[in-house]
Amino acid sequence: MSEDELPEVPEYAERVLAVTERIPPGKVMTYGDVAEWLGAGGPRQVGRVMALYGGAVPWWRVVRADGGFLPGHELEALGHYREEGTPMREASRAAEGHIPRLDMRRARWDGD
């Protein structure tokens, strides 16, 4: 597929991706935070944009509100979080795969 044949990214998706690129290393925003910051859409719409177009931006910085990792991408995300120094909470022994969670109180970025 040539550059001329690439599908156009919808305007809302471009806005979501632009916010994602602004999130500093070591910080995160929830899907709902991004929608609220934009004043449009909701968590599901942001999640859909990230699923379709998020590969070119730091996708690991847009997360679920509970601090859990994106299923199927846990290890890749964990590597990014460790590299960037994103605050995490240790996994409980009962946690599946002993994967930690993000410490949302310390990691959350408010967009300023």
C-alpha cells in the first residue's frame, strides 16, 4: 500500500493520538481521562481509537482506570513502564501471572 492509499485517520482519532503523545514518560491517563480532556467521546471511543491507530504512539500511557495492564500486552507494557519509571504497585500473590498494577494515584497525569 503506497502512502497515497493509506486510509485517512478520522479527526477524533487524530485528537486522541495527539493527547497520547503529550503524556510524559512515567505518567498515564485513563481512557476516560483522555475523553474528558478532549471534551468529546468516552472511554470506549478512546479505546477503539487506541486499538485501531495507537501503535504509532506511546499506547502504554493510556490505561484502564483500575491500573491493570492491557490483556495480551502485559509484558510489553511492563517493559515500557519499568524503562520510564512509571509508579507501580507490586502484584499480590493471588494476581494472575504476578503482574503488578500501575499506582494510579502517583502515575496519573492531569494533562497540565
